[in-house]
Amino acid sequence: MHKERRFVIDTSLFTNPNARKGFGDSTIEAVKNFLKIASKTSHLKFYMPVSIKKELKTFLNDEEIPFLEAIVTVKSPALYELQVPAAVVYKLIDEIRDRINKGLRVTEKILRSEKEDLSNKIHYLRQRYREALRDGVIDSKEDFDVLMLAKEVDAIVVTADKGLMKMAEWLGIAFFEAERFYELLSYEAKVDSTFLNQST
Amino acid sequence: MHKERRFVIDTSLFTNPNARKGFGDSTIEAVKNFLKIASKTSHLKFYMPVSIKKELKTFLNDEEIPFLEAIVTVKSPALYELQVPAAVVYKLIDEIRDRINKGLRVTEKILRSEKEDLSNKIHYLRQRYREALRDGVIDSKEDFDVLMLAKEVDAIVVTADKGLMKMAEWLGIAFFEAERFYELLSYEAKVDSTFLNQST
């Protein structure tokens, strides 16, 4: 039998088109297929923070996800017990400060630009502001929940979010790129079924 | 004799005109007077992170501060040993996210405004962007050093920075408002000299 392995699933596995492509074209299809394949594995355990389930539900127009809790343990991390090394918080505060400064620079540049009309300016502003302030850095409490849950239950984070990956590195938490997860899961489900067939 | 009490000194005690007013009109004058009064206390201990000393030196055109180390223990917090509760990091990430969203709203509003000329727009942008992103929230690694050093040596933070105070509250770290510190320190120095005179 294989050793037990644990995964914490981030929303991006189902919402990022590139990440979910093995599982399905839409978010709901991807969730359903993930649950189907996951149910065929016996040595893998899946976890999801409550906040990520809520986030996922907003992508599904608030529809309940059938059988989610049968396959996935939905629980919040024990935030009042877990600790984060001060050195990591220091890095995070420093990175956010850099990004805040960068955000002001891109904003000023757009404000000063004379070439573009207002609607183009607004468009560029939203895009570049997001790039400066949010891309590649942890930017939501849901992301942080994913990391802390992985730390708590000693699991591997499955995500397509670069900011989440970066902070997982800082914290020494394992992660697996969401776009390669379909392949891994399918392989594990096949190995399990081969094993079951051999033992009967 | 009084019980020993420890203080971590933030730059704002000397750079914020309102905070330093008892100590002096300029930063250098405030530092010198602080050191003079502090040297008269025997039961108070003073600390300053290395990064805060560097920050202070930039305000003094890189001049060395005479006798600083005689009165103040200058040391960095042990960031690789200290831990921060995950619940506090969660609150911080959530607050920064709110502020990033607010920053985009104020920026868009200024971009759309038709009343102001470009130089006014830039002026408002810098002011409101700062208010949205940085005021009232911990926004630099120097601030974080102050908090962690206070945690490490069990000291009271002396600061005029609202963001620092807020995170001190979250972390259960004592703080004292910089603008009332001249009064406290003068009182303690007087009590000490009275005690010394009585015992001779």
C-alpha cells in the first residue's frame, strides 16, 4: 500500500482555466471530475479551508457542491494556535512596502500620460495596479488559510497562484502546481485500482 | 528602588514634531535631550533596533549620534527565533487587501476628476494613496523590528505611529504614546534623583 499523502486544494485548481483543463472546461465540471477521480484513491487525503469552499461557491453561483465533504475535509486552520516565524512576516511586510511604492509609480505614470483617453487610462490603471500590488504576493486571507491548513495537517498545497507558492517557499510548506495535478491524481487513482485488482 | 522597566524607542519619538516637542525642536536636539534625561534614570532600560538607528541617522544627515549606545541598547530582534500568531498575520493580510482595494478606488476617482489640473491631481494622488495604503497600518520592516524587539525583551514600545500601535494591540505588546513620553521620562528622572539624594 502507498503511504498516505495529504493535499490542501486551493480554488485556483478549479477556477484557473489552465489549471483545471484536465478536469473540465468549467469550474463545476472540474470540481465534479476532481471528486470522481479523488474518490478512487485510498491513500490520498484532501483538505480545503472553509473560506476556500465559500470562495468556490461564489464561482458556482452559490450552488452547493455535491459530495464535496465526502471526499474533502473542509475545515479552517487553527489560526489561534499556529505560529508564523517573525522572519517570514518581516519579508512579507517588506515586499508589500515595495509593491505599495511601485503602485504609486505606475499610477502617477498613467495620470501623467497624455496619449491615452480616459477609458484606456482606467483600463491600464486597473491592470498595472493589480500587477504591482497583488500579482505574485499573497493577497487574501483565503490564500493564507490554505497555507496554514497545509502547515497544520502537514499537507501539500495544490495551487496555480504564484503568490501562494512564494509564501509556501518562505514557510517551508510543500506545494504542487495545479496544472500538473490532474496527471498526478489520475496516475494515483490508476495505481490504486491496479493494486486493488491484484489483491482480489 | 523602582522596578526595572524597558522601552523600545521608535524613530517617531524624535522625528514627529508633536512627539518630540518636550525634548527639542529638531531631531538632533530631541535625541540629545532624550539621552541626557534618560541617563539620569537608573531603573529604566532603553532599546532600539539597528534598523531604527539607521533610519534615525538618515534624518541626521548620516551623522553619528554621540553616546547613543551608552544609554540605549541597539540590537535587532531575533527574527529567526520569534514567532507571530497566525491569527495576527491573517488580520494583517486582510487589512492590507482592504487598503489595496481602497487605493485603487481613490486613484480612479482622481483620474476621472475633471476639475483639477495635473499638478493638483499628482498632489492629491500622493496624499490619498498614502492615506489609503499606509496610514494606520504597519507599513515598514523598521516598524516590525520595533514590535519584535519589544516582544523579545518584554518592553514597552514608545511611538507616535498609529499603525505600530494597532499591531502592538493585536500582538498584546505594551505601547506608550510618544507625545506623553517626555513627561513620563522627566518624572522618572526626578524620582530617581530624589531617591539618590535621600540615600546620601
